Amino acid sequence: MEPSLKTTRLVMAVVEIRDETDVCKTYKFVSALNQEIFPYLPGQDVKLYFDTPFKKNDFRLYSIASPPTRKGYMELTIKSEQGQFAPYFLSQARVGDQYVIEGPYGRFLSKPLKMIENKELDTLVFLASSSGIVPFRCFIEYAIDTGLDIDIWLFYVNRTRNDLIYRQLLPTLLEEYPRLRLLLNFTREHEIAKTELYESVCSVRDELKDRVDFLLGRRLEFSDIASRVEKWRDAWYGICGGAKFIAGDRQLGQDGMIQKIEKGGVGRSRIEIDSYGTN
């Protein structure tokens, strides 16, 4: 299945708003004019148009959060990065408001999806920081709905527990997709008992706890991946997050996930990235 190259503009209405963190919300949209939602693949983006104090009819690209298999609505998860768009949308958007959404855009995750359909791939490694989890949530729910039978590893990096997006949803994904494994990396949390972590950030049944792990007080390294993913050499790696998470910081001499994975022995042809800016 190839990603659509045709884009469509829709007028869509907000019908539900869910708080994810203090600076992040998920918005559920339906067509306001009985237009059919355009076809898309997990990993693709849309443009959301909104009048900001700085520019009329401004827009930003956002990953589609809900899978195309769930018809009649579309969800976007929007986090403020202290830019000139998201803070104003988060403070002003209300249930009933209408916005123009245009898409789909991008090809992120389309290649591994085709490889899975051709039975050329059976292990995915998703590396996300902050709102970089959004396209992976979409893909995992798509995998649930379509009955994909592959291993999916989600390594999800945040500074603290308060930054975790989809706190309520992650246990459901683990419940509904038996081949999903999750590592939550909190870089600025230290010496927290696993029992407390399960209770506060990932409340799952005891039978699922062996599929959830935690990493505290440091950044994710390739050794953390290779020691857990048995078929890491043959896996496909999707990385989504900010520029420093993906490509590192040259001034500080810090590697990003691309460099860490390549130095670990993974070919660049098996790594795909999707970077977000300051929204």
C-alpha cells in the first residue's frame, strides 16, 4: 500500500478534547460538512489551520494520532513547545469549533508497512521522545485493527513522569497487542520503585508487567535496545522526536539516536526519521 499523493481540505469540528499532560491535549475531529475523511496511512501528517495572534490562517503539520481503520473521525495530539502556534490553539480551541485540516502528507512508516505486507519484516523498533509517540500510537492501533502479527518495541523517552503522553492509553495498547513491548525512559527521574512506576505511569495487569520496563536517570543508549530486541539487526527503526533527540547536539558532543543506532551496527537504510519543530 502506497501513501496517497493527493491532498484534500476538510472542514472539521472538534467533538472531544482530552488532557494528556499540562501542555498537551488530544482533539477528536469529525467532518463538519459531511465530507468523507481522506484515505491515509499510519505515520502520515496533516496541516491544521488556525488564526494565531501572529498570522491569520497559519498552519502546522501534525502526525495523525488515530488509525485510518477507525472511521468517521480523526484525532490529533498537540503539545505546546512554547512556539507561536500550539500554545494559542491549546488555550482557545473548544468543543464545537471548526477548523480546516488538509492532508495527507508524508511517507513516514510507509516503507516498513509495505515490507510487513510482503512478509519481509517481522520486528519494528519505535524510538520516540515526547509527542514523537503520536505516529507510533497510530501505527500500533492500526496493527491491532488489521491483525498484524509482528514484534513491536516502543522505546519512549521523556524527562519526567509528568511529561508522559497517553498515560491512560498505553496499558490498553499492551492489552490489545500481545506482541508489543514498552520501555519508558525518564531521564530526570531517579531511584523510583517499580511498583510506584507501574501505579503512576503504566497501570497494567500483573500478567503484562513483564512486557513493560523502565530506564531512569540517563539517556537511552543503543545497548539498551540491543539487549532487549533479539532481532535488532533485522529490525526496522522508526525515530520521531525533536532534532536533538534524533541527530544529537554537536556543540555538546552528544550523539542522537541516529548516530547511536548506526554506531551499534544498524544500516542507515533500515532507519527512518520524522522530526518535529517548535510548535
